[in-house]
Amino acid sequence: MKYIITILVALAIGAGSAWAGCNKKVSSIGKLKSWDADTKKITLVVQLSSNAKQLEAKSAQLTMTPDSTIVHGGQVDSVNIADVVGKRISVLSEHGKIDYVITLADKS
């Protein structure tokens, strides 16, 4: 009986941890409209997104965190986010928190 209870508890713990994180990453492409240094938020005019709400609203407000990484010209963290305002960027985020900002070449 102890073995059955132990196995059931192990399965319950394993099943619970599988649901702990959603891992829903959102990728968006658009033009960086503004950067607010006080709140650490960017406003993105969305052109493409994996999130239907962002596509419908045509904009997204996302938050930079200390773990956010900016990639510009192949260099990591070589530019300040304020220097990218008005340029096309790709953003990877989760729950409104930015993981990566990648600068893109302008469309010709």
C-alpha cells in the first residue's frame, strides 16, 4: 500500500509541475513608437504578431526588465533602447515582459 501511495504522490507532483509555467512567448514586429524611461515601457506599432490581440489593437505596450536583451547589428546590448525609437524592431516577450529586442533593417 505504501508503494501505491508513493507512486500516486510522485505522479501528482510531476503533473502539477508540468502546468506551472505557460511558456507562451509572443513574437511581434513593428516600429518602436516610444520609450518611457520612468516606467521602463515601450510602445510598439505592431505590423505582425503571434498575438491576435496585438494585431487587432495594432499596438502593444511592453515592459523592459533587467533581463531584457537588445540586439543591434549583430551586437548584444550595444545600443540603448532610446536610440532605437522610430526604427523597426522584432520583440520576443512573455506576459508583457520583454525577453529580446532585435533591430531590423528598414523596408525598401
